Amino acid sequence: MNLSIIVIGDEILLGQVTDTNSGFIARTLGPEGWKLKRVLTVGDDPADIRQAINICMADSQLVITTGGLGPTKDDLTKAVLTERFGGELRRDPAVTENIRRVFSLRGLTMNPLTADQALVPTSCRVIQNRFGTAPIMWFEEAGRVLIAMPGVPFETEGMIAAEAGEEILRHFRADTHIAHHTMLASGITESALASRLEAFENSIKGRGHLAYLPVPGYIRLRLDTTATTKEQAEATAEDMAADLRRHLGPHLLYDGDATPAELVIEQMRSLGLTLGTAESCTGGNIARSITAIAGASDIFAGSVVSYSNEVKQQTLGVSALTLAQHGAVSEPVVQQMARGACRALGTDCAVATSGIAGPGGGTADKPVGTVWMAVHTPYGTESRCMRLPGNRARVTDRATTEVLLMLYTTLAKNSGKNLAE
């Protein structure tokens, strides 16, 4: 069954706001047998919205729109839908009551513009939005369904995961089930990996598909397969996954889907170790990626953002002589930072970064993008230098990924407890 998503809003089209709704909807409904046909992004223009609806309704059993349903005058989706599916706008008492409930919970007074959100087309069935004021509208035409959702991600995600998603499953009986299996690969380029896996891809033709999803620092591999039952799809996916593991060999980083921070947290828990960070060029980004994960306090003690040489010396114990001889962006300095972080924070392990994120500050010997990184563990201190491409934000993010993966692989190698197996 085909699913199309229409993302509505000038702010999305102009890049002022990033669309996250379409990805969430696809990830949620994909395993239930829905094939994503397309995602269209249109501005707040009635003609463009109308054209997008006509395109999607022509070949998709389910169309979901997000956005254009707020209380402001530039939210035109409701008017287009009334024109497209017929009927007239009438005030729905249940929606009015829902708006009052939401405003009461927020300690606000309902104003006329918000009250007008209770005007809904008589041609639709309303699903109350438990997370906001804009009602969710369900339209049917010739066996096809269009669901108009709000643009606020919190509201759309909440309702797709609850009432709206459940109603979709009740209305449609999926004739196809999709199973996914994700693995992470590292230490190899995407082209070299494709050559290595050519025989594997040939062997799964007709049974499944392998997608390459490169991320700076590693490659996500996603296996997809379809079957008439959920059990059959999952069994086929696991069979293909077992074969993929053999073909990946030493390049298998992790059997599953996880961020580098999640990998490290799981590994540290397994080994009973604690972690701290000493960050210069990454400016706390490593700590942020770790603490963004619930429960990270199990293993994470804290971070020293040692941007100045004075902090490197006074807090981390980096030698003034070493700084003078080698500079802050150097192997001996970053090693001393890692060891100093363990002492200062009382942890078993630490990672450290020092580099030139740009756009200025580079030299012939140390151009912009030069980053020294180190990991200190109970097995010793290891370090490496990388030349990372891109702007300041990209260098910072890539350095964060690389040093976390460096810690993960260092512990796996020395502890003999590789979580990829």
C-alpha cells in the first residue's frame, strides 16, 4: 500500500524550520506495510496545496498532510480541503471543548483566532488532538484516505503514535509486512564496502534490499524485506542479517542501530567503567551528545571544556613546557588532557580533543580541520590526528563522532568484549 506525505508551510519551504514529521511518519508506518511513495513540500499557497493533494490522491491509498492548520490567517489548508472534498465549515462543539481543555492546562485564555480552529469541514471525520488545539481531519474518497495533521512535531508524533495511528491500522488491513535490520560498518569507504558486499546483494535479490546510509565516520546498512505475514518477514530479515554479518567480517562495528554515544554508553555499562571528557575544539559537544541520552549518568561524570591553555594547565595538569614546545593542537597535549580528565573527574576513562575548527586559525603545518584526539582507558592512552573537511560545525560534529568511535573500538579491542558480536 502506498503512502504519500505532504509537508505544508512557507517556513519549511524556505528552510527556516526543518521538517521532522515526514521521517517520523515513515518510520512509524513503514513496518506496518506502508510503502512511502513520495514526500512533497509546498508553501502556504492554495493552488500548490491543491495540486499536491491531487497528485498524491491519484496513486496513494493513504495521504497525510502536516502543517497549515494553525490559528493564523496564512494557514490555508482547511479551506483547500473543504473545497477539495466538499461540505462546508461548521463549528464542532467537541473541538471547542478540546481547545478549552488545552488552554486551561496551559493557564491561557482562548482567543477568537484559536476558537475558530473548531471550524471543520462537514465532509471530514474529526480525531481530537490530545496534544494541541488543531483538530485532525480524516477525509475519504473512492477508498482512499487523507489525514490532515498539525505541523507541530510534538503533536503529530504524539497522535501518530496513538489515536491517529491506531485508526489507520484499524481502517486498513495491511497486505504486506516489512521487516528491517540495521548494522553499522566502519573502517572502509562506501565504494569499497559496496564492492565487498556485491556477492551478498546478488544473493538476496528477490528476497530483500540493502540500503547504504553513510554517516560521517561510519556507514549504516539497512536490510529490508517484505512478506505476507509479519513472522515471515522477520524470519527472512534475520536470515539475510546472518549472511551479512559474515560478509562484513572485521568491518562490522555494531549489530543494530545506535549513535556513537549510545554505543559508548552501552559498552561502558557492560564493562562497569565511567567516563569523562576534556574538550577544546569540540566545546562540550561530546558531553552534549552523551547527556542527551536518558540514563547516561550511570557512566558519565562530567566534562572539562578546556578552551584556553590556562584551563588545560590548571585543571587538567597539561605541562606548560609541552604547550610551549608542541602547541595546544598536538599529540602530547591531547594525551595529557585525557589523562588529566580522568584525574580531575575521578573516572576510569576519558576522551580529549584539541584542534582547529576554523574558519580561521590554520597554518601550513596545521590547516583548518586538523584535530588531535585521545582516549585514556585502564589499558593506556591512545591518540590520533585527523584532517576533517567542512565548516566549523561539521568539523566539531565529525570530531565528536570519531573520538567516541575511537573509544568504543579501543575498549572492544582490549577488553575482548566486542558488542558487535
